[in-house]
Amino acid sequence: MSLESLADIIFVWVSRYIAGFCLVSIAVWGASIYLWAKDWHTRVRDAGIFLLSIGVLTVVLALIPAQRDAFFWPPIIWFCFSMLIVMELLWIAFLMEFVIRSLSSLMKPKTPPPSRPASYTRFPEG
């Protein structure tokens, strides 16, 4: 197995399957946050940034010509490939953290907040 064939195998997995999973999960997560969360603006903006960056990198990798220029395409391919891996790992880590926080908030018993003490005044009356 040569280094080029290993790169092609990894390229197929990252550019097709993992990128497809990330794009679908971003779209589902963004839509669900938009529909059910109260403060959805920043979360949907973050999902849009992830969707745009992963989508552009995936499209660039999908549009690679069959005959590649020896000087032009290899740096672009490896840059997009490495950035796509980084963005996918960031998205998966973000998604896992969100799922863990959501599950832990569901498992935590709901306790009423502690009662507030009387307000403090600097100059007592009297």
C-alpha cells in the first residue's frame, strides 16, 4: 500500500461519508434549535458557519478534475482535506458536548432555586 493509495482511501471516507454526516447533522441540529430553543440566534449562526465552511470544503474536494495540474491542485487538495478534517472534528466535538449537556440536564433533578435574602441597604433605616 503506497502513501498515495492510503491518501485516496482516507479522502474517500472523509469527503463522502463523514462530510455527509456532518452536513446532515448540522442541518438537523440547526433546524431543531430554530424550532424549539428560546435563544436560537447565536446557535443557528454557529450552525450556519459550520455548514458553510464544511459545505464549501466538501464542494471543492468534490469538484477536483480528473487530470490534476502538478503544481496547482495538490496543495489545494491537501489544504481543503486537512481543513475539512479539522472542521468535522470541531463539529463532532461541539455536537457531543451539546448532547452530553442535554442528557445531564435531563438526568439532574429539578430543585427550586434557593430563596433570596433580604436586599442589602448601605444605610439602615432608623
